[in-house]
Amino acid sequence: MIDIKLLREQPDFVRAAIANKKFQSDIDSVLELDAARRSKITEAEQARAEQKAANKEMAALPKGSPEFIAKVQEMKAIAAKAKELEVASKEADAAFQEAFLSIPNLPDPSVPVGKGEDENVVASTWGDADAQFPHALPHYDIPWFESRIDFARGVKTAGAGFPFYVGEMARLVRALVNFFLEEARQNGYEEVLPPIVVNAESATATGQLPDKEGQMYVDENEGLYLVPTAEVPVTNFYRDEILEAEQMPIYRCAYTPCFRREAGSWGAHVRGLNRLHQFDKVELVKWTDADSSMEELEKIREDVEGTLQKLELPYRVLRMCTGDIGFPHAKQYDLEVFAAGQKRWLEVSSCSNFTDFQARRAGIRYRGKDGKPVTAHTLNGSGLAVPRVLAAILENNLQEDGRVKVPDCLQYWMQQAYIGEAK
């Protein structure tokens, strides 16, 4: 959540910043609820003070005296009033919190202003997307593709978007995950293996709730959500904790399967591996201070770029405009690889700085130089998501004989240089 002081003192600034994003918030309503909440809290506090004073007066009176009996009756009325005001203050606070949580993070001033994806800015490119890939095909048109990634049996077993990876393709997925984790470890990230379900408090802390509730798989009996990304459980590792400044920055990485009920199930752009409801991903997460968080964002982007370069996949880096960054994001880069068979760019990573937005919701703080707790900054980046990386590998490395060359950096885990069937 944003700083309530900023909202109170500069509501017009907040309105203008949100207007540049794709989200809408009723700032006037939130401010009214805030005023009502504070008023009810003050009334409840005054009632408790009256109750405490009356109790002290009663204790000084002789028990059983007419004055004592009268004070008992007065105390009952004061206690009932205090209880009523306490309930009202809690209800007012809950109404405010619900509305306040609907306000998105504000974009950093360095984010380009734009209405949507067409106004994202290409910050850099690597590799030659115009290079000749004479044998490239869309991965889903490779003759042996469906025998290695079985969508039909996945539909039978679970539904659309849940394929089986078979044989050497399953090993290639595992090789990618191992490679991504090893890259992260060499870049200073400590690996954790988190839960793949989270409670509502965790999803709210990172901003998935209430913004993306419709995209999450939920167990309504237990109130648990399947993780849409490892960002959610890993960021919550330090929820409601105070860190020491010397610990910062903290780097963590995690592999999880990810689950998303994404819209869109037809058309070439979502065929094959382009959009799945379950997929594997390695996530990079950081906790840092305000002074270094933007520098740490550049570092996380560079880490992801280094991994893509070792895979020898042409890619581009997009600076996302205000109209295309997410609900909790202050600044975001998207990295897209070029898939030669489809002749299109595929997003494989988002690298994001949430500033203090997630940490404020999660209660993650650190002790500043004066020893007082300060809200931390959180960041994350996909390092990387498997399916579209795999799609680009299959398309860009398709050989004349119909097999696919395994990138050199993956052969240690695969123990073979080619996959698939020769013609």
C-alpha cells in the first residue's frame, strides 16, 4: 500500500499518478473513510478513558454505599458505550482498509507515460533477431512435438493448459530449472524451496489480492491459493518482521510450479507453450532499502540478461509504460526472446521494483541508522519462466535433419547434444 500520509497531504498528486496507470481508485471515498475511521477511533479511546476514570472513582468509594451503587450503574452504561464504540471503530477501520488496499502503487518518475503495451519503450536488444534460421518452425508444428509435450492427455487428465512433458523433454525442463538456479546462485542468490500454496494474507501482502483474485486457483475449504509465482511465498518469508540494516540487501531465489487462470485459450498467440495454466519458473527476490532499490532493479535485470545470453537467445528489454505496469509495481522491465518459428517476441521475464508498496502491506521493516524501524523495499524478477524459453529454444535451434540442438549451457544436465527425431 502507499503511504497514508502521502494520500492525506497530496491527494491530487496521488490522483494524477494513478491516472497514468490502467487502474482506477476513488480517492475521495478512501479519504472520507479514513476521516471516519480516525473519528471513531478517537471516540472509542475517549470512552475507554472515561471507563478507566470511573473505575478509579468507584474503587475509592465504600463498597455497598449509595454512592458506590450509583457508580456501578454509571459504570455499566459507560462500559456498554465503550464496547459499542469499539465495535464501530473496528468496522470503520475494516471499511477503510478494504478501500485503501484497492489503491495501486504509484509509478516511479522514470517510468515512461503511456496508455498500453504499444507505448512501451525498447531499452536495449541483444543478438540478431533478423538472423537466418533456415529450418525454424513454430514449436507446435515440429513433427515430433506432440509426442514429447502431450497436450491431449493433459486435457484428459486436468484440462487445457496442463500438458505432460515426456522423456527427454521432461529432462530438458529439469535441465532449464537447474541451469536457472545455478545462474542465480552464482549471482549471489540464496536458494529456498517454498510452499506452493499461500494464505490470503500472503497474497494480499504482495498485491495479488484483491487485484488478481480471478486469476488464482483457490482451495475454498482451506482458504489457500496455489502460487501464481514464487514471488508470493518468498516475499512473505519476512512478513511482520524487522530486519537489521546490515542484512540488506537480501537476495533469494526459488523454483516452483506456477498456476494461473489466465484469459485467452484460442489463437496462434496462445498455442503450444505460449500460454499455460501450470508452468515452471525460477524467481529472483530482493529486500533492500530505499536508497539502493533502483540500482538493485538494474542488477536483477542484468542477471536475467546474462542467463539469456548463455542460452544464446536473441532478446529485447522493454521499459514498461505507466499504462502497462502492474498493480503493485513502481517500475518494471519486461524481457522478451525472439521465437524464430513464430517470428514474434515472447515475454520470458518481468523485473520489477515495488518500492515500499509490498513491504508496507506485509509489515517488512528494517532498523535504520537511528535504530528506528523503516519500511523495506522489495523487488523480483523471473529468472526465468520455462515454457516460452523452451519454445524459443525449440524454434531457434531446429536443425535440417529435424532434431533440435541443445544449448551448450544445458548439455551438462542433459548429457546429450540433440533432442527429437531425425527425418
